[in-house]
Amino acid sequence: MHDPVPRLPSLLEAVLSVGTDLELRATLQHIVDAAAELTEARYATLDMTDPGRDGLRGIRTAQRPESPEPPARPEPPEPPEPPESPESPELIVPIHVDDEVFGDLRLAGKRAGPFTDEDEQLVRVLATQAGIAIGNARLYETARQRERWIEGAAAVTTALLSGESAADALMTVAERARRLAEASAGVILQPTEDGGMEIVTASTLDDPGDIVGTVIEPGSPVLEQLLGGEPVFIDDSATDPRMTTHVRHRFGPNMMLPLQAGGRLLGTLALPRRRGGRPYTAVERLLATQFASQAALALVHAEAQHSRERLAVYEDRDRIARDLHDLVVQRLFATGMMLESTQRRSTGTGDTDKDVHAMLGRAVDELQSTVQEVRTAIFALQQPPADAPTTFRGKVLREAAGAAAVLGFQPSTRFTGAVENRLAEPVAGRLLTALRRALAAASRRAGVSRVEITVDVTAPLPDGRPGVRLTVFDDGGTGTTVTWRSPL
């Protein structure tokens, strides 16, 4: 057996090289390359016992021959001395990390002959140091991953609490999770009314295509777990029998994580990788599950904050409406009563008295119009600002607001009678159609600076039947009045 001392410098250099990099893949490559160089092997590989733990497959030398060369034979006429132990064309040395077998370091194709006991001793020393370096690299990689996921969760929380809409909030969660997990897609599913789950948001590297809207139908094997708030980990989406959607063939490893907070299931966050992609490690699964829990909590807080802001708006609008009613309308109404009383007492016959009487009549009419418009404004303030109106008054006001964007001013609106009680479909629908046409015609006329809309359900039809009358007046040109009638 050869003296290993002359090869100690090479061994020391190899030992030092395996600890120069904290990134796990680079560390493993250093180990393989150092072992090959130390033993003069043409072929070296590190086959891991549990590739899924670190998300890595076998590591090989950079230059791998098409087929390993057979061990060199001694040349005659002097045969080699009998070896002290049996020789093998392949040298296999296990690497231990924390008392567990990380994998086997395999060497083959030695240039100068079969592997010797000296080679094995040197590789075993290298394997010992390699185990320490792998442990350090694992700790560093775990710490780095944890830091990225924590920063990502903090960024999502900040974004969600900044006032994003519900759709934007879900996209923020899907996009950030996809990047952190190095996934092909970030997908959010939500429960459907019939007991399934539907993809409502998708962030992908490519065009999401028909991913959004994909439904996991009731009865799917994976659905019970998802609706129960359980995480589901899948090795290959394309072949797993639990996956039933038409997009499953595009993906491989997948994590499906519950977005759950306070016992409330908001949905599921799915993070599929491409087919053939590396599997998720145990650390990635843990960190992604924690991220999903924090994201769900942030979504709930953002929803609560949005509700509080909307409530504050409603309370402020209610206060304004009460002030208008209690202060403005009551005073206007009292003033109108005083003018009407004065008008009744002005019984003179002179021209001056007649002029005063006419002026008082116009003042009363203007006050009544003002009261009606203020009441309309109060009604508008009491409507939810972001919701589509459900009452007839709200629909008329919406049409007027839409016309205001074209006209450049807000049309005045007046309702006479119990329009909500007396006006029903389909009459209300036909009236709104007539209103849209009249407003469109007014917006096309030149010189329009005032538009008045009146809906009166107290005006009978010419034949005496109860009816509704819509009047739209604009002051363009010499003035135009559009009148529409219908029986109730």
C-alpha cells in the first residue's frame, strides 16, 4: 500500500474546497469534483438517499464519459504485488450528515489502475468533511429560504392593507407566492355554490389561458381535503389520480394550501411547478404553509379594514343626509309656507299687487323645486356608493349621473308620488329606456345648460286611468320637452 503522506496537500486542498461555498448545490459539486481529482477518477457521482428533502437529484462530474472505462490492467512482464484487499473497478463511500446517510459518493474509471486502500482512506476523510459542509449548507439554505418567505409575507400584508380591491388582493397573494416557491403558476381557488372549487385568480409565467374559471367538480378525490382546510402535496399533477381538471397535464409537483383564518376558509393557494420540475422539499412545504396562513390573515384584516372604511363613509353620508333634512329642508319648507300665506293675503287689484302676487307664486314654485332636489340628494347619499342601485329612484339617479359625464353638469331630478310602490316592472324598464333616449338627445343639442327630469305617478292618463308621466326638459335652443306616458 502506498504512503498517503505525499498526497496530503491534495487532500487538504480538497477538504478546504468543499467548504468554500454555502450554497448546497455548489457544495455538492465541489465534493464530487474534489473526489474525482483526488483519486484520478474519470467518473464521479453523488447519489442522494432522499433527493426530495433538498430538491436535488444526483450530482455528477462536469465531464462524464459515455461509458466508464474498465480498470487498467498491469503490464507484463512484472505482475503487480498481490493486493492486501480485493480491488473493485468502482469505489463507493457513504456521506453522513447528522448521523444519517446523506448519499453515496461513487467513483469509477481510475486512470492509473484500480482504486486502492489509500484512495478509499482519502475519500473517507473527504466524505467526513463533506458531511460537515453539507450540514452547514443546509442550515444556510434553510435560513435564506425562511428569510425570503418572511419578507414575502410582510410585503403581501403591506400591499393588502394599502387598500387594494378584493381581486387585486388575491392576485397579490398568488403572484408573490409563485415567485417565492419558484413555481410555474400561483393559483387561488374559492368554493362554489354547488360544493366545488373554482380557480378565480392565476399568476403564471406564460399566458394563463383557460386556467381561470377551471372548476374542480364535486366528488373529486382532492376536494374533500381542500374544503376541509387541509394542505395537499402532489408529486406529479399530471398523473395523480386525485387531480381531475383539464389543466392538470401542464404541471408536475404541486402544493395546495388552505387560505384559512379564524376557522374561516377563504380559499386554496395552489403552487404547481412544470412537469419534470424538482419536487418541493419539506422546508419549502412548511414555509409555504406558513405563508398561506399569514396571507389569509392579511386578507381577513384587509377585508375588515375595507368594511370599516365603507362604514365610515356610510356614517358620514348619513350624517350629511340628516343635516340636509333637519336643517335645510325644514327651513325651506317653513319659508315656502310663509310665502304661500303672504300670497293668499295679497288680494289687491292694482298692477303692483298683481306683480307681487306673481313674484310670490314663482318664489313658492322655486322653493318647492329646491326642496324636491334636496330630498333627491338625500336619497342619493343614503345609497351604497359602490353598489348597483336596486330601487327605481336609484336607477333614475344613475342614468342622470351617467348623462352628467357627457353634459358637463348634473341634471336635476324630481319624483312625485310613491314611485317605489306604484311603479313596477315592466313599466319601470320602459321608462328608463325612454329616459336614456331623452338624455342622449339632450346631450347632442347645442347650448344645453340645464336639464330637468320629472317622474310623476300621480298624473292620470287622458282617458282617466292611473298612469306615470316622464318629462325631460332641456334649455337648448328654444327649449325642448320630451314627455312619455304609460298606464300603471
